[in-house]
Amino acid sequence: MYDNIGNWIVVTFVDNWYMKIIDYSKKEMSKGVIELFSSIYPNWTMEELNRIDYDENHQLHVTTKVAIINDQIVGQANIFRLLNNPTIANLGYHVHPDYRRRGIGIKLSTKAMKIAKKNGIKTIIVQTEADNLGAIVLARKLGFEIPPKSFVEKIKSGLKLHRLKNSICLYKRI
């Protein structure tokens, strides 16, 4: 299935809903993504929410996919290359609290990683708070594991772990 401008749309059935997975466009979808982020981070300011509404035209951007059910953005996955290594990228994912544990994060992340591989990415990392069990469980289901210390040292300057209080990094070769 294609949208009105020729982009491939993945349509799947999730818990009695049809879900579309499509490419993100900040111009067209920013409001919906900000609503998604505010459902996940209710205590964040609008400035903080806008900071993570990534621009698909950023020089390190590889792909951003959104999941839509009943015209609402219920999930988002994005991949950005590390600044110091163009074959390693960071995967970020967010799923609305009301739609978790339904496979949305796996579907979004899998689609995004396939595109990353086609774009020359060899390794994907996930960075999260060490107590974010949902993100860690999802990463493990996707095949991510704890990287060797030598790998972390190699990419350390490109990581954003310093922004997290108690962080963990997982990786997967694709």
C-alpha cells in the first residue's frame, strides 16, 4: 500500500486495530509526535519535548518511522548515525503507554533497522536509563546485548550517555 505521495506504507493488524507504519515528516507530524512524547514524559516542559522531536533533515538522520492507529501517532522509532563513526547508529523508540506490549516497538524498530542496514549501518546501539526495563526488554527481544568494553571505548565520544543519570548501552550488529 502507498500513501498519496508514493511512500510505501506497512499496514498490520494489532489488537483489533489496523496500524500504519510510515515515514515521519516533522512538518506534517510534529504535533502528533509531541503529543506522543507528552504521554510518555508528562512532567517535561514543551522545550524538552521539542528537543526530542527530531528533524528528518538532520545530517546524521538515517530514518524515522511512526505508527498510526485511528489517526493517532502511537509510536515512533528513529535512527541517527554516531558523529564519530558513520557505520554505527543509535536507535531510539517511544510507544504511547496505552499501546505498549502489543508489538508496536518491535515492528517500528525492525522496519527502521532494515532501512539502516540498506544505508550502510553495520551496528545499532540503544542507550537508555538503567532502570527503564521496558526499553531494555524491547532491546533484548530485538537481539541487543551488552557490548564489550572495547566497543564502548571506541564509540564513547559519539554517545550521549552523559545526558542520562544512570545509563546503559546495548548493541547489535546488523
